[in-house]
Amino acid sequence: MLAGQPVEAVEDQMLARLARVGDIDDQVEACRRVFASDTRWTVVRGSDLEEGESQGLPVWSRHVGDPILAANRTRRVDFALFMVEALVNDALVHEAPAIVGCRTSSALAHAQRA
């Protein structure tokens, strides 16, 4: 036992961490290849997803640290709605927008200031 856990549990945790690092490396490589390509692309950086009725097209920012994104929540159905919008909106070509639900506290606060 290590720190009150069976050795198998510790091994499982270590393998899970290694897999996450591998996943991140794969994501970084995939984005590098997409950004370097000559095709029309959009990489949507999602927030935490939640279930529920649509609240409408999510708002987006080029900058992950933008205060409009602070709520870090988007309905699954609205994420899909944004993906469809990315297919038809030329302003999103060669962008990597970070999105958040349009009715989240941070999106509404931003709308009041605008």
C-alpha cells in the first residue's frame, strides 16, 4: 500500500496520467497540423459542457482568458449549433474561437457593459 492505497490503484492513477499527457500531445500535434494546412479550418475551443435546452448560439473570443468566457459552461446542443455556424460563417475560417453559453453569467455581464 502507498499512502493508504493499494499498489494497483496507484498504478492505475499513474497510467491515467500518462494517457492524459499522451492525449494532450496528440491534441497539440493535431492542432499544429490543422493550423499549418492550406484548407479552410476552424478549431473550436469548448468550455465545460452541460445538458439542457438550447440557450442560443454561444458567444466567442479569440483569447481564452477573456472575461466573457469566465463562466466556462456551454450547453451541448449549443456547442453543436456553434459547430454548424463555423461551417457557414466565413469570419470563423482560420480562427480558434473559445466559446461560452450566451446566457451564462459572464456572457450576460459582458453584454451589459457593451
